[in-house]
Amino acid sequence: MREEKRISLKHYGLIDPDQIEDYLEHGGYQSLQKALSQPPAAIVQAVKDAGLRGRGGAGFKAGIKWGFTLQTPAEQKYIICNADEGEPGTFKDRLIMEGDPHLVLEGMAIAGYAVGASKGYIYCRGEYPYIVKRLKRAIEQAREKGLLGTNRFESNFSFDVEVRMGAGAYICGEETALIESLEGKRGEPRSKPPFPGVAGLWGKPTVVNNVETLAAVPWIIEHGATAYQQIGASRYPGTKIFTLTGDVARKGFCEVPTDVTLRELVYDFGGGVAGGKKLQAVQVGGTSGAFLPESLLDTPADLDSMAAVGGTLGSGAVLVVDETRDLVDLAVTIASFFKHESCGKCTPCREGTFQLHRLLEKISRGQGSRQDLETLERLMWIMTQASFCGLGHTAPTPILTMLQYFPDPFNNRVNSQAG
Amino acid sequence: MDKLQAIVDQYQKVPGGLIEAFHAVQDEYAYIPEEALRRLAKAFEVPLARAYGIASFYSYLSLKPRGQYIIRICKSAPCHVKGAAEVVKTLEEELAIRMGETTPDQLFTLEFTECVGVCAETPVITINGEPYGDLTSAKVKEILAQYRQPQ
Ligand SMILES: Cc1cc2nc3c(=O)[nH]c(=O)nc-3n(C[C@H](O)[C@H](O)[C@H](O)COP(=O)(O)O)c2cc1C
Ligand code: SF4
Ligand code: FES
């Protein structure tokens, strides 16, 4: 049986998140102090050596990203903590911020020191007003202790953090849409390049990292890059928080080394399928993730192993679907999500998500034809090729993998129909 | 509207603070009244059409009057498979309104939302941002009763 290893959740349930004293007693802000005794480039190098990759879905190497921003000269740079967490089935960032808000602030401050940023923003989704309160309280306490704000640690580095609240738009998790939203605009993605690391918030070099990524940084500074690099899958080292939802016996979460397999997640941590039913599918990575069959459960969950089987790691959400569920109905629900969340900036996604939903609904009602299924496939191909951003690229993934691994429910529904 | 002026004063100087200001307005009025939209557009020096475009972009913001308690039902896949439809049915029956509507006494509004990040306790609703999970019809009725009591 696999054991948990807690890095981002190291204090979860163990300290009082509203008391900075508690965090300090558990070694809090020691990593920041340690970082400040080294040159910024050494911190960037440590994060590179640790092999830390983004936990927000894309898996970009954090050290490389920080390096770009460190190397870009500017009077003002920013750190943005992406706490938009909009991927359905995902609540890992909430757990971190709820259980240990100072860990996130410490990670951000270290990042700020490493790249030369004096200001950080946490963009927290509007659905978490109670987390926003907690973060604001934590920031106040850190300022009172002289850990955030000006004149800290007798060093001349200063760093302050502000919390901003999202307003219910999934697309604002995409880093450039997030930046637009922080600037007070509609959250529509920008073209890249330039990447935020070079020109981000108000045109200034900006590091955007996921909550879980930043929460791993203090551990890396404390224990060293090598110790982190040796945990889990070699190309995607460290730990990952998985959230288990749907028809699993024990819904919940675990933080485990990244070489954990899907089977271990579903059976060891989740206790298998609820109610003694049989497994039909797991969807890994959130609503934009792939549906995978039982036969792939021994795949390690790290980003590259998942990609190798046509899957995704995404946010680490694992939705268990039992044998009784109607996948066509689930496909309609998922298509409705993307139709609602498409920002409308580009045609392939705005129209594509609309038609995807329309066609799937028609098929679900038993009124679809073989031709509709073909149109669906062509449409999804166009979306993956021609959309402007990741939302349009990945929206077809769940449907495409359903058709690949579970074609019967769809074929049966259209076969009943002539034409 | 003194309260509105206070919000304008608080956020006007905050870079990119328009959305924060919208949140503050909504906390006060449960929606963004036209008057507030106009005042904020002016304060942030954006055309009214642009301010409208921003407010209407975000599903958390409403330009329509709503009740005192906004009940949002998560309809994302994990809640969907765990019986969100049953919760919708109970709420519609208990409040005698349909999704998207407000009760005549202006107490409750029913809205759909996507995932609110409480997915280990599906199905989930939020009432003014407060999450309630592991819902059954009976539990929904109990929760409504609490909110119906005059406070
Ligand atoms: C449609 C869309 C939604 C996204 N949502 C999130 C999100 O909620 N949280 C997040 O951290 N990253 C999200 N991302 C990824 C971000 O664009 C970005 O890659 C990430 O914040 C970088 O941080 P990381 O390298 O630490 O993962 C999303 C991307 C896309 C295309
Ligand atoms: S792909 Fe979709 S979400 Fe992305 S820019 Fe185009 S319309 Fe907007
Ligand atoms: S899916 Fe409903 S709360 Fe996350």
C-alpha cells in the first residue's frame, strides 16, 4: 500500500492556519530566511535542479520560468499566485490555502526574491470568499511581524502581497486571461509571445505559478534540490495532490509521490468503486481531462506517463465513473461546461463548444445520426488545431477519449436512428 | 447612495480595482444596479459599454436584481453524477420557483454554477458563498428552514 508524502500539505490539519505563531513554531519563514542568505540566481538554480514543474496543469519547469524573469531587467516585476482553481473536481489549492496560508505567502516571497519582484498578487477564485478572508488575515499577520511589507529581516529585500478575487470565469485560470482580469478587464487570453515572464501584468515581467507549485518551494529550500528531485517520477519529480471524486468509495484527497499509479489512487486511497459496483472509467485531470478505461489503471499518474497513453495529469482531479453511469449524458454535461466557459474571443472555440453541446444533446436524446458523430469528430479536430488558447485545445479531450475507449454508448444511441 | 460612494472611494485608486469594486457593490446590493455601473464606469474612466462588457463577462456578477440569499447549485460533472438534478428538483419545489428566478418575497434566488471546489462532498450548493455538501432532499429542506427563520 502506497503511503502519502506531504510537502504542499505538510502542515494541513496540524497547525492553526489563523495563527502565524503556530506556523513560525513549525519552522515557518525559515526557508525564506535561508533563501535571503544566498544570491537570487542560486535560488533559481535550486528550483531548476529540483526539477519542480508547474502543478497548474501545463507542467512547465518552474526554475526555467523564474530564470526568464530574473534575466529580464525591469524596475518592477510581479509574482502572481494562480489560485483560480476552476477545473471541476479540483480543490487541492483550496486545501493548501485553507490549511496553511503562510506556506503560500512564503513560497511567493522566495519567488519574489529569486526573480527580483517586490509585489505579489494572489488571484483567488470568487467561489472561495472564506479563503480570501483567511489569506488577508495571514497577510496582515505577516506584515505585523515584519515578514511582508517593507523593512524585513534587516535585508533590503521587501515583498508585499495583495489578494484579488476572481468572479466566476474558468478562463481566468489561463495565465494571460488572469492577468487581464487582474488589470480589471474581461478575462480574455492574450497572444503569446510575449510570455508573462517577460511582459505580464501591466507589461512588466511576471511569474505566474500555481498555488501547489509555490507551496513546494519552501520545502525545496529547506531540504535541498536533490532531496526533492529524488521523490517520485524522475521527469516530473516531487509530490502531487490528487482529489478523488464521483463514484469512489472514499471521496477526498491525498498527496503522494508522482509515480503513483491510477490504480493505487482509486483503490488504495479511494477504497475502490462505491457500493461494490464495477468501474467504467476514470477521468483524470479535471473536466478537460481524458476518460480512461480499467485497462490503463496501472499507468503512473505523472504528466509524461499520462501523456504517453493519450491522457492528462491536469490538475490532478480523478473522477471515478461506475458501470451504471450514462457516458453520453456525462458528455453533454461536460460539453455544457465548455460552452458556458468559452470566453468567445475566437470562432473555433466559441462556435465549436456550442455545436459540440448541441450535437451531443441531440445524440443523447436518441435523435442523432451517424453523420452527426462524424461532424462531431471533425469539429473537435478543428478545435484542437485552430483555437486560440488551451481551453479550446483541450475541451474536446474528454469527448475524444470517450469515443476512443467507450464508443459503444455513442454508437448505440445513433444506431437506433436511421440516416 | 452613500454606500456606493464609499465603494467608489475605496477602490478608485486601486490599479485594476474595477472588478473588486463590482464585488463590493454586489456584497451590498446582491447585484450591480445600473446606477452603480454608471458611477463605477465614470470613476474608473471606462466607457459605460466597456464596464457593462466587463460585468457581464463574469458569471459571479449579476446585473439583475436578486434575492437576499443566492443559492447556487453546482452542475459540474462530479456533482452531476452524484445527484445535482435531485437537489435542483427539491429546491424548485420547496421555493416554488424555477432555476434563475427569485422568490416573490425577495428572499431566495436560484442559480446554476460550475464547480465550487467542494467536490468531495457532492452534490453541493452555496448560499451567499457558504458551501453545503453531501446534500439530500431532506438536508436541503433543513437548510432552507434555517434561512427562512427571521434573523
Ligand atoms: C483554460 C485554462 C484554465 C487554466 N486554469 C488554471 C487554474 O485554474 N489554475 C492554475 O494554476 N493554472 C491554470 N491554467 C494554467 C495556467 O495558464 C498556467 O500555466 C499556470 O498557472 C502556470 O503555473 P504553474 O507553472 O505553476 O503550473 C489554466 C490554463 C488554461 C488554458
Ligand atoms: S479558445 Fe475559447 S477560451 Fe480560448 S480564446 Fe478562444 S474562445 Fe476564448
Ligand atoms: S464539482 Fe460540484 S463542487 Fe466541484
